[in-house]
Amino acid sequence: MNHVKKNYTNKMNNKKTVLLIIVFLIVVCLSAFGRIAGNEFINFDDAGFLVENKHIQSGFNVKSIVWAFSTIEHNYWIPLTWLSHILDWSIFGSSAGGHHTVSLLLHIGTVLFLFLFLYKSTDNIWPAAFAAALFAIHPLRVESVAWASERKDVLSIFFGIATLYAYTFYVESYKLSKYILCLILFLFALMSKPTMVTLPFVLMLLDYWPLERWQTALSAPDEKRNKLLGKLVLEKTPFILLTIATCIITYWAQKTVGSVSSASILPFSTKIFNAVAAYIGYLEKKIWPVNLAIFYPYDFSISLLKVFMLGLILIIITAFVLYRIKKMPFLFVGWFWYLGTLVPVIGLVQTGKQGMADRYTYLPSIGIAVMLAWGIPLLIRNKDVRKKILFPVTIAILSIFAALTWIQCGYWKDSLKIFSHTAQVTNHNYLAYELRGIAYSKKGQFQRAIQDYNKAIQFYEGIQLQHDYSSVFFNRAMAYTSLRQYQPAIEDYNKAILMNADFAEAYNNRGRIYGQFGQYQQAIDDFNKVIDINPEHEKAYNNRGLAFNELRQYQNAVKDFNTAINLKPDYANAYNSRAFSYLNLDDAKQGCSDAKRACELGNCTILDSAKNKGICR
């Protein structure tokens, strides 16, 4: 009877401890990341994803839902991420704080699932709590949580860790309903972003430790062994099939938007060198998380000797882990979790110009957290000493990381701060200077913007490979235009077009400058090129119509304005310009109708002029 009472008391105490740990994890997350609620959107993907995305801003309707499931924008098929952004915009609108807060809540949810999963699978509460806390507030998490566009990673891993938690319940009972729940959660993870394609591999690792299903199968009698081993493999098959399907969809999506070809620019040897360096680089940042940046350029100067030494370190760690696999299985699982989940983003297959990215550590860092949480206590053999030292040391480590995370969140306040910080802590960071230049331009500080664009071009030119950096010339040209320095602007548009022959906006902007100086035929030639590249470019039709008006080719102008209005029914400037054309064609009725419609939409220029002349009363 006393034994039963004691067990009941222990269970109740454990429940209280679990609740206290959950509260602690929530509080430390809010404390470390809470300031992101006051942060702005960043001019790096946030514009395309959110600020300028009409589909997101249209709210929940049949059209937006169909778009979410049918689009392959930004290289991925991520319908659940799009739906989450639509929901955010429906609630918060353009207020960035709301979007950031939702990402933080999802991160907290992931942290709680991680703790519950580790605790349930190991029945070891304190290492589970430390691993979850270390993952939760590490400064490397800031990029994923504080960057609105990275909702896809946060959402994907939220469902991924929920899958692992559900998996522990399935292993407990082997009920079909719980297995199906695991598959559904995994599918949700893949529909948020393909980040979790490595989950079948992770499940295999977990079957070794802490679930010990491989050991159970291998130690079983001969007649049962094959059956148990077959079950372990067979139950992973649907997960593997979903992974294969996701990889095919992702490859097709990236091939469709041209990312596959762009990824082939880098030599494979450079990718290998970078991958080896990145594996060690992420470990360094895990231990000493300083000088974190939103973008790390490729290091083309890395030597073969350095790669060899770094590779040797990886081999030594791997050999030690394999040597201690029986006595310390958590080291094996944690290390190969880290190595395996980094494969899709280590630089061998992913697209982009970045050599590393803090966000890529979101899932892999859990493996290192597990190694530390279960491994550190073993370094102190004396139990009494362990009890006295571990708690204060743990609190000190978590406090330091929480403080660093809080500071890092401050760098994400706005575009100027994050790219200024990135330029400061990295070398020759062409993208940091380019994007800071854009931020300066948006604030009307065009001279400072031009200085940053000059730096970006200098660093781009220093890269050993040929990159398309036409966007820098384009942005500098717009800054020159704002300063009314039209000749250098045209020169920059020429350079942008030379580098990217299909740069529609460069042709359009150059055409507008030609038009300003009365070079209407040159302007029309540029607008023709824009329309060839993008037949649905309503501004190009409007601009060409304006050039036709100046040449008194009013019928041609009307045709272009008609097309512009068909493409954009609320295009005030097109109505206004068409009104001018009709009035010059002596069609006062249609001209006044268009002028009034333009005024309703916010442009009353022609209507006011016509009224002054006694027309359109």
C-alpha cells in the first residue's frame, strides 16, 4: 500500500514539475524574443512574401486558397505556409508585429513539443528540459523566429516535432489511428516547407535511442527477428514515399523558376569545401554564437589544407561517437541527427548565394542539444557535486544565451539595422550593402544608398564566378533618377540590361527617362521590349501610351490605355491618360467619362484641366 502511495506521489510531483518546466520555457522564450513584436518587415523576401503579395492580402476566399495550393512561388510548394500568412494578414493587416508574434508562438509550440517528446521517450525530465531550453533561446534561432518570411521553417518544424511526439504514442500502443496521425502531421510539415524531408532518417535514429526498437528486434529469437526488423522498415515506407514525392515536387518547382540552373553556377568542389566548413562553422556558432548575420557569402578563398583539417575534425568526432555507441547511444543519435538533417541545406543541393545561414540550424541544432543535455552530466561522476554544479551552471548558460538572443533580436528591428550589423560582422558582404542601399533609398537618403551600391558592386566584381548582379545597377539607377542625375542612371540601366537581357523593369525605367527628354521613339522601343518580356505589364502599356500621346498618335495611345485598364481595372493614371487621348480626338463624351473615373480613383489632373477650359462640366 505504501508502495502504491509512493508511486502516486511521484507521478503527481512529476506532473507539477512538467507544468513548471512548461511555464519556464514559455517565460524564457517570451523574455528572449518578446521585443520582435515591435520589429518591422525586412526588405529581404518580406516584400515578395507579404508586403507586395496581393494574394496574401486578399484574405480567405476560394481564389486565395486555390492560389496557396497551386503556386510555386519562391522555389517551393508551401500551401500551409501561405494559408498561415493569409490568416495573419486577415487579422493583423500590414502590422509586422502581429506576424512576428505568431511566429514566436509557433516557436514556443515547437519548444514545448520538443520537451514533451524528449521527456516521454526518455523518461528523463531534466536533460529533456535543458535540451528544450537550449534549443529554445539559442541566438541561432533568432533568424528563423524574427524574420517574417521564415515562417515556412518555423511552421514546418512545428509540425515535424509534433510528429515525433505523436510517434512516441504510436510506439507505445501501435494503434493505426496514432500512426495515421503521425503521417498527417508529417504531411503538414512537408506542406509548410520541405525542411522535414529528413524525418524518416530521424525516426530510424530514434528507434535506436531512446526507443531501443532496433535492439529489441536484433535480440529477439530468430523466428521473430526478421518480422520485427521488417516492421521497422515497413512502417517508415509511407514516410519515405512522402519524402520522395516532396523532393520531386521541390525539384520541379525550382526547375520551373530557374533556381536549378542558377544553383549549378558554383563548381561542385566549391560546394564540397563549403559544406565541410559549414559543418564546423555551425558547431562553432552553437558554442560561441557571436557575429551572427542574415547572410554569409561563400568563402572562395578557403584552402584545401583547411578543408582537410576541418574534415579530419568531423571524422574524429564521428569515430568517437561510433566508438561510444553502446555506452552513450545519445551521442550517436544526436551527432547523426545533426549531420543528417543538415544535408539538404549544407550547400550541396540548395539554391541561393549563401554559404551558410543561421536558419539552417533550426532542426539540426536539436541533435547537438541532445548530446549536451545527456552528455554533460556524465562529465561529473560525483553525484553530490553534480547536483551542486549543474543547476547554477545551466542557469548561467541559459541566461547568457537569452541575453545574446535579446540583443540579436534588436538587430532585426528594421532593414537598416540588420544589414548594417551584417556588413559590420562579415567581410565583403555584397548583399548586405545592396539591401542596406535599398533601405536608405526608401528613407530618401539617396547619396548614402549610392555609396552602398558602389560597395556592393565592388564586392560583386571581386567574386571569382560570374554572378548576375544587375539588380545593384538597377537600384543605383533609381537612386540617381531620384537625384535627377539622369545620365548616370541611363548608364546603370544599360549595364543592368547588358547583364540581364530580360530585365523588364530596367527597360521600363530607361524608357521613362527617354520620354522625359523627348526621345519618344527610343522610349517606345524600350516599352516594346518590356511588353515582349511580360505581356501583362500594365505600366509598360500606360507608358507607351503616354509616348504615343506625345507623338500625337492618339489612336495608338487609346489602344495601349485600353490594355492597361483591362489588366488593372482601377488604374487611375491610365484612365487619366486615355481621357487626354479622347479629348484630343474630339471625343468629349468618352474623354470626360474617363477623366471623371480617373478622379474617382485619385487622379483629377485631366478633369480639372478640362473644367478650366469649359469642358466636362
